[in-house]
Amino acid sequence: METGSFAEEVNLPAKKRSFVSDVVKIMFGTAFGQLLAVLALPLLTRLYAPEAFGILGIFVAVTGIVGVVVCMRYELTIVLPESDREAKTLFLLSLFFTAAWTLASILVIGLMGGRIVTLAGNNALANYLWLIPAGIAVHGLHLVVNHWNTRMAQFGHLAGSQALQSLTTTGTKLGAGIAGLATGGTLITATILGRLLASVQLMIAGAPFESKKPQDVPSSLGKKDHGLANSEKNVTPAGTATHLKTEVHAGLTSGLKPGEFWQLLLRYSNISIFNSISSVFNVAAQYAPLLVLSFLFTPVAAGHYLLGYKILKAPAELLGKSAKKVFFQRAAKSYQQKGEIGDTVEKVGTHLTLIALFFMTLMITGLSPFVTSIFGENWAAAGTYIPWIAVSVVFAFIANPLDSVATILSKEHIVLSFHVGFSIIQIAALAAGGFLFHSAVAAVALYSLTGALYHGSMLLWLLRVSRVSISRYLIDSAPFIGVSLLIIGAYALLGADNIPVAGLLALNLSYVAVYSYLSRHAWTGLAVRLFTSHDKHPPDSESTL
């Protein structure tokens, strides 16, 4: 994509509309927030007991599962219409569904709150159930204003809101903990407060009230033709530069047509229905351990799992999302120019695999032995979860960025089948581990292994539909898989408690040295093979991650 051509078309400075600068802004906000949260964990784990984290985990799981459908996915459609009037209608429609879900949660808690507490077997939950409706309402509000600011290309405000949310949440947790208010309710309140302030900041900065924004400007996202052939057109989420008009919005409801609510509800119903189904199963499987461990065992077990998940998920998610954005653009461009995406998928897939193996090995042999030293004696059990969580997270790290292949090749229905089928299997495996083995570690192990099976199967299918040689992919990865298994096997055989610190350090440094040697030759060999295998269409040098 040529940077700056859009700026030239509308006579604006190039850097104002730079795709790279927009991505960097969002990445900075996300990275800052996640880094701050991770750095604060050693302090928080010494201020708050595992049970407090477990109660927070239950709240996060419930609001996360409901939150994915709190707007019935109509928040995703805010960026699609050609006119701001229709976008404002979708804005209000999303808020309506948020209010409906909030009211429903109030009724459920009011009518069944006591039964829920009894089922959970933890009376402490009774004090915090009424925070769930507040969490759902704030979650929905944040989604709506976030997508409106995305439509209006307010990426700087989005980054700022992410930083504000992290600062508020982490600062409140630390301050309250130091003041002696180290409870699960404090962690929940801090989470709600951080998201609320971020939402207010976005409302002030760019919500559709009385601010000057482009009005009724055509948008490529709003056209019926969503083909990849248009992906190279230089557009903004708010519209193109053909006729850039400005107008003062008289208010949120100005110019709205009552009948338009029903029309837009029906127009985007497919997005709502299919995206909701896929997302609910996906998120339910993601948060299932927090609920199942709390109900089958205690919130303490959920707290231990939440700590391990936070440590591993944050860096993997940050890098994975960035890789997905880059891969999608490169793969779409390759599909336009050459009618195939095999080279791009093979290159990115191999790179992600080598990075993932490196990350997984160091997390298992370099982090889990030192959990108590870093986070305190109360968190020793989290170290037993980390190796299993690492296996699942690593497979997800490889497969998730590549699932854009399904969008490019119009095979989303197959991905939906993967999501639904394996989500059910994962939750069943988690429950089976708890019921059959009466062990939280066994439950997490079965859950993580089925998660790895799911993402591994998805990866092989993505390689196959992209016409990448699976045998060649496995051969390229085999040396790295072998070295990782060797190091992890030695660690497991000797036992973490029997290896001195100097031995652990030597083990991990040896692995880093061998990995560095192998990777240097792997990158070179892969690049040469891909370049020479298609003489007429050598891969674009920019497609390297």
C-alpha cells in the first residue's frame, strides 16, 4: 500500500493519515496498558490473596461472556454505513441492547442471586453480585464509544483511553491494597472504574454529540462491494476524500428517522447472529476455567489460574494481534496480485511457530520455577498451571493470526464449525478433569491439551486450504520442536525442585544459544526457497514480519 497517496488526494499532511502511525498509536496504548498490568502483578499478589483474584476471575468471566453479546455485535457495524446518521442510529441501537442486557442481569441476580451463591459454594460472592450489572453496562458503553472513535479515525484518543484505563485500574488496585482494602470487591471496582473513565474520555473526545466531523461521506466499508480488490483504495473509517464535508452535529438524535432503527437491525442481522454465536462459544471456552475451577474447587484455584493466564496471555496477545494485522494486509495483497497466498502463509506460519516454541520453552523452564520468588509464597500453585497454559497459548499464538485466511478465501463457516465444536469439547474436558480426577491441575491440563488440539487442527486446515505443504512446514519446524522437547524433557525429568538456580540458568542459556544458531539458518533457507520456487512472482520483501 502506498502511504501518503490519500493525504495527497485530500491535501492533508501525510502523517495525519498514515496507516503505520495509526497502528503504532493503538499498539502503544495497548502495550503500555499490558506492560503496566504485568509489572504491577508482583506487588498486587503480595497485597491481595489468591481468593480475591479468584473472585475477580468470576466477575471477569461472567461480564466477558455476556459482554461479547451485550450489544448483539451491532457495535461492529458502526463503522460500516456511508452516512453518519445511520452510524448514529447503530450507536443508539447498541446502547439499547446494552441497557436490555443490564436490566436482564439485574432481574436474574434479584430473583436467583441466593441460588447462584449456593451453587458456587462461596458466600463471599453475595457481596459482589450486584457489581455484575454495573460491569456489563460499562462494558457495553465502552464497546460503543470505542467503535465510534474507530469510525472517526480517532486513533490517538483510542490509545490514550487504553493508557488511562490501565493507569486507573492498576493505580486503584495498588492504592486500595496498600490502604488495607485488599478484597475481591476492590479488584472488581477498580476494573469497572478504569473502563468507565476510558469510556468517558472517548465520549468527550469523539462520540457523536456536538463535534465537527465528516457528514454523510461515502465509505468503502459501507458499500456492497466488500471484495479484496478494493482493499488497496485509500480510505478512512469515516469515508473517502472525494467530498470531504464538515457539519456541526446538533446532537446525538438529530436527523434520526425512527423507522431506520428497524431497517438497520435487519440489514446487519447476519453479522449479529453469526458473529454472536461464534464469539459466545469462543469466549465461553476462554473463560470457562475461571468459572469451573471456582465452582468445582474454590476461588483460590481460579485465582492461581488467572495469574498464570495473565502472565502468558498478555505478551502473546499483543504480538499475535500485531502479527494478524500485518499478515491480513500482506495475504490480501498477495491474493489480489497472484491469486494465491501460499508463500505468505508459509512464511508467516513458520516465523510464528519458531517464535512460539521459543516463548513456550522459556515460560516452562525459565518462569514456572520462580513463581513463588516473584509473586510470593501464596502463589506456588500457579507455577503448576503455567506449563499447561503455555502449551495452549502457544498453539493459539500460531493459529489465530492465520485465521484471516478464512476471510480471504470466504470460508468463515468452517471456522465457525471449529469454534463451536472444539469449544464444547474444551469445556467438557475441563469439567471431566475436575469430576474424574478431583484435581484442579488435571482439569487445567485436559483443558489446555484440548485447546492445543483445537488450534493445531485449525493450523493444519489453514495450511491445507492455502496450499502450503504440511510435510515441508513440519520439516522446517522439526529441529526447533526437537530442541524444545529436549530442554523441557530434561527439566521435567530432573524436577524443578532438584535443579539449582545455576543449573536452570545454564539450561535456559544453552537453549537460547542453540535456538539462535538454528533460527539464523532457518530464516535464510526459508527465504531462498520461497524466492526461487516462484520465478515469475517472487515474494514481496515487505511481507516479512
